[in-house]
Amino acid sequence: MAGLLVSVRSADEARAAVEGGASVIDVKEPDHGPLGRASSQTWRLVREAVPAALPVSVALGELTDWSGSVGSLEGIAFRKIGLAGWGVRQNWQARWAEVRRVESGEARWVAVAYADWQAAQAPHPDAVLEAAIEADDCSGILVDTWDKSSRSPLDATPRWFHWVALARQSGKFVALAGGLDLAAIARLAPLEPDLFAIRGAACERSDRRGQIQPDRVAELVEMARLGDFRAGLPPKMK
């Protein structure tokens, strides 16, 4: 079975996600983009509201907007930064590596591949996968969408089966995101990700700027668990 990562924007939402059975709590600000960075104070308040055994991850925005140190990441398990706008540049791998080197610490990195990489002007998912496999400080890979108004091009096709298999063979965990709802989770279940990552579908009226609802989280958790996935979960996050 797959776990459910729920993106929240406050401690209250984090508690609602925990009540619904989320496996990972992610902190981001949807008003700031697909990987909108919340304040470090919000990170701290969410971490305090979530049981210590439950991982918390944070979104750091896009690499194009990087402006320096993010401050304390105490208690944070994972962090991620998007690569929108870097597909037209030749040195994105070096820049991504530089940020990871400068922003050292215990929080592990999660690489981000945009399924709609052309719209995002981001590197091709294959290139992101290759870079992530080579990065010792990267524990997993998130497949997301940059344009939340369009249906994700991610699907259970041979190409994505192969992509996910390569990531898993390398020891990285795989999280699938991008405007997912109950139907999308059912459609993508054959890919056997470690995590499904959601926000909008867990909010009132399915509005990603609304409030997280525990009952909606519980429905999504149940759907994520329905597939006959590999044993050994909760997700492999080493």
C-alpha cells in the first residue's frame, strides 16, 4: 500500500491531516506557487503540532527564486525545491548541487520532476531522475505538476512504469502529486509509488486554498491503501 502525504499551511491543518491518517505532513503555501514556501515560523508550529514519529517535509519554492539560507530546519525530515525555468539553462545540475551544499543539515533532499516539464520550462523528468540517482543527499523523488489548472500528463503508461522502477531500484522513494483526487489515485495505483501527495482533494470543496478536512484525508488514505503494493511500508525513506 502507498502512504499519503498531505500538504498543509498551518498547525491546525496539520492536526486535521494527522487525524485523517496522513503518513507525511508537508508544509507549503499554495498562494506562492506549486511549491510555495511557507515561513520558518509555520514550519516550527507544524512540527510542534505533529507527533514526533511522523515525518514533516517543507517546500522551498523554485530554484529561480532562491535567495539564500532558509534558517532552522530543526525536526524537518525532508525538503524540496522546484526546477521551473531551468530547462532552458545548461547548468541547472550545478546550481541545484550548490544549493544543497550550502544548505547542509540533517533534512534530506527530495528531487522534484515536473510531469508538465514543458509548460514549466523545467528539465525533462529523465534528467531529474538521473541527477537524483547520483545525489547521495537525495532520498526521494517527487513527480508534481507546475500548472495546477490542467490535468496532469502523468499516467500508468510503460514509460512511467520504467521511470518509477529505475527510481526505486536506486533506493529512492517515489511520491506522485499534481492535483490528485480519488480517481487519479486509483488510476495511478499500478505505478506503485511509496506516497501519493495531495492538497486540493483534502480541502473543503476540493479548493487547494480551502481548509484541510479530516474526513477527506481519511477517504484518500483508504484509496491509497487499496492497491496490492509491495510490502515494507511505511515508505522507504533512508
